[in-house]
Amino acid sequence: MTRRTGTVVSGIRMPFIARGDDLADIVVSNILDVCKITDTDVIAVTESIVAVSQGNFASVGDISRDVERKFGKDQHIGIVFPILSRNRFVQILRGIAGGAKRITVLLNYPQDEVGNPIMDLKRWNPYDHVPDAKQYTGKEFRKRYGEYVHEFTKLDYIELYESISDNIDVILSRDPAEILKHTKNVIAADVHTREMTKDHLLRNGASKVLTLADILNEPDASRGHNEKYGLLGSNMFGKDDVKLFPRDCDRFVKAVQDEFFRRANARPHVMIYGDGAFRDPVCGIWELADPVVCPGFTKGLDGSPNEVKLKNVVAGEKDKKEALRKAIDNKDHSTLSLGTTPRQYKDLLGSLADLVSGSGDKGTPVILIQGYFDNLLKE
């Protein structure tokens, strides 16, 4: 019988994960309870439960101590271009404020790096060349652009960030170097553009610039850390803690793959996924607040799809299956693929997994993807 399905994606329900759990064993056991696994299947595990099983947490106080150690005691520290988020940034801001004498937060406008607006976007036209002030206080900004609360969170982020501590002031500018009028010690808090921002600040006279990746990036037996990403990819965990991005991700995915081979004689692809790389078409917010979609993956997920455009291959062909077979056998697909976006397997599959699992109460932090690497010729 001709096969009727292509790629099939399933959310795998899991028990609650705690610090110290053998997550590789739990993942393998729960999947093998559902179905048989093959070498071409993909097992995607959300970064959150990996970090929780590792106990990769830090407190607001841990952040304060590391900031004070790296900038010195009683410093005035600037923070530029953080995203607008309770989950992603409030605990971080509390921690930085606890390790400094004074904090000046510079917010970008009309929206942050991932698309959260700080103002009514109907009042902003990027094609207008009206002379604009280099920087505003929160009060000045609201006087010019009007009062605004985020459409979905119902929060005024200028007000929220200033309310975190008495030593915090918020200003707004589209140029991060405006922070240098207040202090030469700066944290570039943006995610994907952080190195560009850091370079701009240093070229304009900053004394010291760290990114969020430079905070909690060193091992310490008393707290969590992430050597590569520091505070990037962290989010709120309870009242006074953050959960950091997981460590040793390549080691974990290899352990899962090896356990599948030991128990089921199969080596499926395994990956860890965080935020998917997609943009909401209604609100325009880009989901990717993590530094990467996929912090760890097994070797077979490296690279990009090399597929042919089916409609171009079979157009005008009498034997369409044979035409497809010849096109697939042809190693040079450049004239038949026509794609311009060099998407990576790990980003495509991680985004797919994130869309399926969601971040709420579905209880499916592990995603099983089957048939992804098949084509129409595979029965």
C-alpha cells in the first residue's frame, strides 16, 4: 500500500523533572513506551528540562555579586538595549542593580530587538525624517509619543523597570552610545546584536563593556553558570532565581543517542531546542529571545536541506516519479531548488519542536519527529 503520511510530529508527555534526575534515561524510557525508534527519527528535548535536571540555577544575589566583582564596588553601570520582558529581564535587572551604586537603562525605540513595542507603532514612521532628540527620559518620551502599555502584557515597561529599584533610571535612544553621557561602564544586554553593540560602545569611548554572556559565565560550586552564554537564554525561576541556559549540551544529546542504541539498537538524531526562530504575523514579535534555537545536537543534524522543487521537476513530465528519481539522484540541485534562505536543520527542527510543545501546560517538553528526512519516493 502506498504510504499516506510524510513528516509526523508528536509531543511526548513527561513526568516533572527535578534537579539530579537522569534525564537521558527518562527521555528514552518515555519514548520507547510510545513507539519503535529508527535511525532517521529526531528526538528534540526542550532546553528547560535539561537545565533543571542539571540544577543550573542562580539567584538574584549571585548576579549582584558577579556584577560587582567584574565592575568593581559602587559603580554607575549602564545597561543598553535589553528586551522588554518580565520573564527574561526583570530578575537580571534586579541582580545588576544589587551589584551597582546606580543603574541607567537605555531602551531602544520604537521596539526592542525581538519586536516588543515601547510605544504605539501607529505614531512611528521610519520614513519620516523629523529631527529627533538623541535621548529622552521616560517622561519626555511619553510626552512626545504618548502613554503606552504593551498590548499583550498590559505593562508599561519604562515604569516597570524603574520600579525595580530606587537606583534605576530609564532613558530612551536609538543610539546605544548615548549611555556614555551617563557612564563609561556598560552592559550590552541585547541578544543577537550584542557584539556589534559592544564594538560601537568601545569605539565611542566606553571604558568597560560586558555582554550578558559575560555574567555568570565562570564555574562556581555555589551556583549555576554557562561558559558560553552566561545570562543569555536565562529566565525567571521562582521569586528570586533564574534558570540558566543548559550546559554540556553535546554531551547530553550523545548520552541520549547512546542509550537508544543500547536499548533499541537505533541511533536517532537528538537535539536540545529553545525558542523557535519565527515571527508572529499579527503582532510582529520575533520569538527568538534565546541566543540560539539549538544549543546541542548530534552530528547528523549539522547542515542544510538539499531538496528539489517538486513542481519544477515534474512540470511537463509524463513519468513524474521517474523525473523525481533522476532529480534526487542528481547531486547538483542548484537549478532545481531555487531557494534563497540557507536554513539549518537544527533551526528548522528546533522551531518545529517549539511550535508543537509550546511553553504552557501541555506537558510535552520532548518532541518526536518522524519522516522528516524522507522524500516522496520513500514508501
